[in-house]
Amino acid sequence: MSKLVIIDGNAIMHRAYHALPPLTTKDGEPINAVYGLTTMLLRTISDLKPTHIAICFDRKEPTFRKKEFKTYQAHRPETEKELISQFVKAKETVNALGIPSYEKAGFEADDLIGTITKKTEKKLDKIVIVTGDKDILQLVTKKTYVYFPKRGLGDSQLMDSRKVKENLGVTPEQIVDYKALVGDPSDNYPGVYGIGPKTAEKLLKEYGNFKNVYKNLEKIPETTRKKLKDGKDGGEMSLKLAKIVTNVPFKYDLNKMAKWEVGNQKTIALFESYGFKMLTERIKRIAEERISKDQMKLV
């Protein structure tokens, strides 16, 4: 069975940086986020058995969302220098493993993940997105799942459509509509002022999506109707900001995603230079397991 695992590099790096204690290389350079990303990557390979792997990163340039809505993500604290400095090593690590990485100015990693996912669903049996960002749950389908760390990096859950509905109260297809109504404090966009989660869930259960809610305003109780009318502009802006782009113009190679190699000498040397003793032994074991399985296929 063909299975693509796509990793949200920034989301996992941020989670690892804050979940793990400070770690440094023998030269005193911070390395805990890279260690966390690598640990998550190796556990993902062991647990999910992918045939293809890719990773996507954000870039420092303003995205189209920031250009259209100046205060987008304005409440987020600046990324610490000790984390920023680790992204070069993270990219060196995935490159050593033969895992292709993608990024594009003007877009978030989510948008690249969304584009790859939608364009490869018909070519693969299964896609699993590894992230700590709930926004990505809007991409869940019958073929696409999200491998979502629940606490730190040690506890993960594979989310399908049913689990999304159980956890969020709406279907994956309704997540963008839900966020358009209630807004998102972490990304700092407003939604419709005065509409809370329970009201949003009720409206979407009744009318299906954001546009249909507004098509049926006359059927909605007066107090809620007034809030919807007054907050329409904020809702429409939030609808646009919340939606992950699935047609970003960039080149990716599905064949390259199948050529990853754990346990090669380049990776071992890199891990040793980082001081990753336990992870070095781990990649050797994973490599041996993969070789054994490939040999069995030939028998």
C-alpha cells in the first residue's frame, strides 16, 4: 500500500522546542528542536510505515494572509533566536535522510501541504499529515489523516473524519466555516463578533456552511441574525484567512518522496556530530528493519 507522510516542519519544530529541555551540540549550539523533530520523524516511520515522505517549512517573508490582513498572527510572540538557528540543521537532517523539503515565499507550510495532498490523493492509497496545528484538520478526507501530537511529543493520535467531529463538533469540511464564524485568537482574525462555538456549531448543523448561513438569515432568530449581519465583513475575511490553499504554484516530485533512506552513512555522521547517540542506534535499527522487509518482498 502506498502511503505518503507529510510533515509540517515549523509546527513540529516549535512544539519540540517548547516541549524538550535545552540541548546543545558539542560546540554549544542549541539542538533540542532538531532532536525533537528527528525523534518524531523516526517514530512516525516506525508507527506509520510510509512509502513516501516529504516535509514543508514556512518562510520568513510575509504571506498573502499577512499582506491582506495586517494584524494576522500579530499576537504571536517573536520566534526565539535559539529556535531560528536550528532550522538550518533541521533541513540538513532531512536532506541527509533523502527526504525532500518544500517552502515557498508568500505561503505557509500548510498551503504547500494542502496542495501536495489534494494533487496526490488519487495517486496514493493513503496520506498522513504530521503536525501540531489544528488548522490542518480541514484537509482530512477518507484518504487523508492527521497524526496529531496531543501532549508534547510523546502522545500522538491519528485523526480521521469521525475523530475530528468528536473533538471539534464539526466535520473537516466545516472547519473553515466554523473559524469564519468564531474567529481564531491564535491567528488574530475576528470571525463574526458575538458568535461563539455553540452557536456556530448549531448554525452549521442546520445550514451546512458559512454561505448557506447567510442565505438563510431570515430563518435565524433575531439576536443571532443581527450579529451575523453586523459581523459579515469580519466573517468573510476570516473565511479567506482560515482556508488552506490547495493550488500553490510550485514544483514537487512524488518519486523523490519515495527515495528516503534511514541509516545511511551521511545521516549517521551528522547525528554523531550533533551528539545524537541514541538516535544513531535507532536509525540503524530502522534501516535494518526496512532492508529485511524489502528482502522478504523479493522472496
